[in-house]
Amino acid sequence: MNTGQSNRLDLQGVLAERGELRYTPAGIEALDFVLQHQSTQSEAGMPCEVQLQISCVGFGTIARDMHRVKPGAVLHVSGFLRASRRGSRQMKLHVTQFIEVNHGTTTQV
């Protein structure tokens, strides 16, 4: 596998759900949440309506800061996609940076 391939995702949406702060077996803070996105994109010169929900997770500083964000907040998140668990075909966005758009605060690791 080529480790130099790009795997970055930037997405803006509404914090739809937020789990409870938890800890990994290594003692690192973790937080699962769901981001809901809605937009109109252009595809083949035609408007394309996009509505989706994506499962996300943040660790460490991201988890601690995201735990303070209330559902309904508009966020711009950046991160990478990874299988939700070993051997799974479902993906989860591992957030490495986020901005709460309505407050202008930035968190990144």
C-alpha cells in the first residue's frame, strides 16, 4: 500500500449528536459525534443536492474541546477517513481540527 496517498476531508455541517467523553485503553480521551451536512454542489454542470450524516471521532484535545460544543452548533471539521473498526467497510471521520463557525474558535492537534 502506498502511504503517500492523500486522505484528507474538510466538511462543514451541524453537530447533530455528541456522545459522552470516554477514554481509550491507553487513557486517551475520545469522543464520538455525528455531523450533518447539507449543500448544493455542481456535478456535470448541474446542481446536485447533498444531504448526509457522517460519524466522527476526536481524540485528546479535540475530544475535550468538542465535549463543550452543544448540538446544533455549525462546525468546519478537517480530518481523515478510517475504517470504523478493524475489518469493517464502514468509515468514520477522525477529526484532527475543527472550527466552531458561529464562535470562530479553532482547535487542532
